[in-house]
Amino acid sequence: MIRAVDLLVPPRLGTGFRWLLASSWTSNLGDGIAIAAGPLLVASLTDEPVLVAMAALLQWLPPLLFGVFAGALSDRLDRRLLVVTVDAIRSVVLVVLAISVLTGAVSIAIVLAALFLIATAEVFADNTSQTLLPMLVQRDDIAIANARLQTGFITVNQLAGPPIGATLFAAGMALPFVGHAILVAMGGMLVWRIRLPAHGRDRARRTRFRDEIAEGFGWVRRHAAVRTLVLTIFVFNITFGAAWSVIVLYATQRIGLGPVGFGLLTTIIAIGGIVGTLAYGWITRRLSLGNIMRIGLIIETLTHLGLAMTTSALLAMAIFFVFGVHAFVWGTTSTTIRQRAVPTALQGRVGSVNTVGVFGGLVVGSGLGGLLAQRFGVTAPFWFAFAGSAVFLVLIWRQLVHIAHDDEPG
């Protein structure tokens, strides 16, 4: 057993990282349970499309509203205490939601408010948690440490969590939310066991939040590698968001999948992510991080082309599998480059700038995808995604190969 743990989490990563990994996997299991239980609860209370869409919107909105504030706060306060506090708040909200379900007092308004509060707390928890890893492991081990964190996200959040959440919901509507609350609280307690070094902020220096947020944006603007990363994520999330905003219509109308088949798409992407997890060390030993990013963006561009052209469900599923491998490998690589480059005292704010790029791109892309699909058909967003990704990839091609050589702390 000890040998298996050492193989999964090499001792050189340290005890602190093991506590962080355990916390991440535990919290991700709870979040995975909520992936299924949340929509099921909403659907049990209303069949109004506007209210169902509102539930999704209220979970996407907090990163845009509070992302930069969360980054500044994580650079200003005790990061460990911030994660534990926010996890405690999440647990309380989930318990209140579970009680309202048990007592029959639950309403769609209560559910929407709870979803918004939970998503807001997650913004602060996720942003701050990302700052802990580079404080706990050596710079050269950041890639493998991120890979281990992503392994947990894929296996327990995307694969194990949703079916557990659906099963618990069928057994009792309140059960998944009780389970989620317990798991989030456990994740916070595991973080509390971590001992962190000082994160480098000058306590005697008093500045306004606005100035601290501006410092984060200014640092990104001046650092070529991270600036390219954020810009790439923003643009590629516009194209990705456009295509994936109509993925359910694509699955049912274009390739003829039913509800079960559509559900399998997420599983196939997750399986691809697991393959990426297993192969990540082998890949990074043979390719530079810059070339990994180049190849990954080519794969994503061709993913949109392949899906736009095919009407075969089997071929589409094969494309989704390859995309799952790419999404894990590229995501881990981009996070590693950012964490290597950013000074400890700025990790939160620069991470929040990245978050704004992620969700800003998704929101813009989703809006474009809906309009394109309504005007030109369900494959139009995929053609747009292919063309937009290809043009942008050509424009940044030269910068990507050098990006991993410019990731020294700035």
C-alpha cells in the first residue's frame, strides 16, 4: 500500500502536497456529485426553459463577477485560512439546501440562490487552492504535481461523482447535498493540516484592492509568456464555447444520439483525460512544453473541423476521446507554465486574470454559438470554431514554441 502511494505521489513532492491532493480529490468528489444532483433538483421543481437556463447562468456568472477580487484577496490574506473558511461557507449553504429539501420548503428561488452562493464560494476556493501548489513543491515538480491533481478531477469529478450523485438523488433528494456538504468540509479540514511558507506579500505595504488588481493585470501585460497564455485561452474558449454551446443539439440532430448516448460523450472525454494522465510523464520527457502546446492547439482546431464534417456517431466519439486527451495535457501544461512563471505573491491575482479569460471567452462564445446555430444550422458554430482557431493559431505559432523558455519568475 505504501509503495502504491509513493508511486502515485512521489515522496519528493512532500507531505504538504499529499494533504493538498487528498483535499482536492475529496472536494472534487463532492463537486462531481453536484454535477448530477443540481440539475436533477432544478428539473424536479420546474420545466420552464428560462429557469433551467438561469440555473446554468448563475453558476457561470460568479467567476466573471468575483474572479479578480478573489485573486487579490488570496494574495492579501492567509491562503490556507481563506480556503478553509470558504469551504465552511459552502458546507453551510449545502446543509441549508438539504434541510429545505427534507422539510419540503425548497423552491426554485431557494435552489437558484444556493447555486449562486455555492458557485461564488467556489471562485474563492478554486483560485486560492491553485496558489498553494507552487508553494509546496519544487519548480521542476510542478508539472507532475498538476498531473496528479488533474487525475483526481477527471476520475472522481467527471467519472465517479455524477453517477453517485444521480443514485443518491434517486434514493432521497436531500442525500447528495448532505454528502456534498460533508465532502467539502472534509476537504477544508485536510487543507488545514498543510503548513505553508509565507507567500511573500509585504505586510507593511498598505494598498487598495483596486491597485492590487491592477498590479496583477499589469504583470500579465508585461510578461510575454503568460500574456500569450491568457490571450490564447480567451480566444480558444470563444471558439470552444461557440461549438460546445450547442453540443446537445449537435449530438441529437447531427449524429443521432439519444439521451444516454449524449451522456456517454462526457464519459468518453473523461476516459481520454485518464489516458492523458497516464501518458503525461512520457509526453513531457519527449516534447518541450512549447511543442506540447502547439500540437494540442492543432488537435483542438482539427476537432472542430472533424465534428463539423462527420455525421457518424462512432467517428464523433473517437474525436471526443482524442479531445479528452488533449484537454487534459494542454490544461496541465498551461497551468504549469503559469505557476512556474508567476511570483508567489502574485499567484492569486494572475490566476484570476486567467479565470476572467477562461469564462469571458466561454460567455462570448456561447452567445455567438447560439446565434450561428439559429441562423445557419447546428454545424455552423463548429465551422466558426475551426476557422477562428486556425487563424489565431497561425498568428501565435512562433510565440508558442518559445513560451516554455520564458517561464522564469518575472
